[in-house]
Amino acid sequence: MKIFGVTGWKNSGKTGLMERLITEFTARGLSVSSIKHAHHSFDIDHPGRDSYRHRDAGARQVLLASRNRWALMHELRNEDEPSLGDLLKQLLPVDLVLIEGYKRDRHPKIEAHRKETGQPLIAPEDETIVAVASDTSVTIDRPVLDLNDTASIANFIAQHLKLDPSDLSPHASVSDGLHPYGCRDGQGSKGNDPDWIRFFVWISPRVCRTSDGIK
């Protein structure tokens, strides 16, 4: 299974991007699962429900099932929180697992960034962030994509993970998704090479050369 993460500050658009990427990759025919890290106080169950009563009585696991879905709740009972690797082992095999949170783990990630949050980029201090999806101009030594261009972000992820080329959308290239404030006028932006070749020319040194110098 291939895994890729979405990270960012609160209200940066992480969950919205996750939702759109799941829709995009599913539409391309990939099987997709997701993992989201939640706050310690989070609970999907509520007092008074039958399942809550089972848990409260001491059940280690409670499985709820219907004709549409089933869900398994596992009580840690003061055990250590499972690692991301342990959680991945609980999933059925799929083409791609998208992960929201777990920013300290070493899997590749894209940072969602919105100007309105007023927060600085996380990427400069985190080498596991391989690209930034932003709604505004940012200066960083990694690819910058348009936060609202889901197809191009999906293409970047597919190429980074070396997913089968047939999984790439025929309607958008990675270079199309590079943010207009990023590397548009730079090295590799001329000529008749396919977009994906130009993209690798742009990011191969992990910097973008523009008319204003190195970005």
C-alpha cells in the first residue's frame, strides 16, 4: 500500500483537501482508505447508546454492523496509543492510504496552507513535507501547487508515489497545478517537452529559478 499525508495548521484546509483527494483518486479507479489522528477526548460513541453500554460494561472491542457498513471500536484501557504503522496493519489492502495528522511520522506529506490563518509554513522545518498546496504566494524550496487545483495535486502525489501512469488524470498535468506565484516563468517553462518532463526539470534541484532569482 502507498501512503501519503496531508498536514497543516488548524483551518488551513487539510480536511477539505483530504475529502477532494479521496473523491479524485476514487474517480480514477483507485481503492482509497484514510486515517485521521484525533484529539484524545474524541469519541464516536455517546452515553445511552447500546454500544456505549457494552463498552462501559468492560468490552474490549465492540463491533457495530448493519447492511450498509460496520465499525469496530477498540478500547485501549490505558495502553499506549498505537503507532501509525500499527494502525495501517488494521486496514484492508488498498492502492492508497491518505493520512491526516501524524505530522511527526516520516511518510511524505503535502502541507495545506491558507493565508487567512496567519500562520507560517511548517515545511521549512519538516523535510517530510515534499510540496505545499497554497492559496497565495509562498517562497519555499519545494513545489508549490494551487490549493484549489485538486486534480494537479493528485497528479503530483501519484507521480511522487510512482503510482501507475494510467492512474493519472488525462485532464490535468502536475505543471498545470504549480502555483502561478511559484515557478511559472522559470527554468523548464519553455519548449515543447511534455508537462511531466518539464515538471521534473523544475523540481530536480528542489529549487525553482525565476526571473527574480532562486525561489
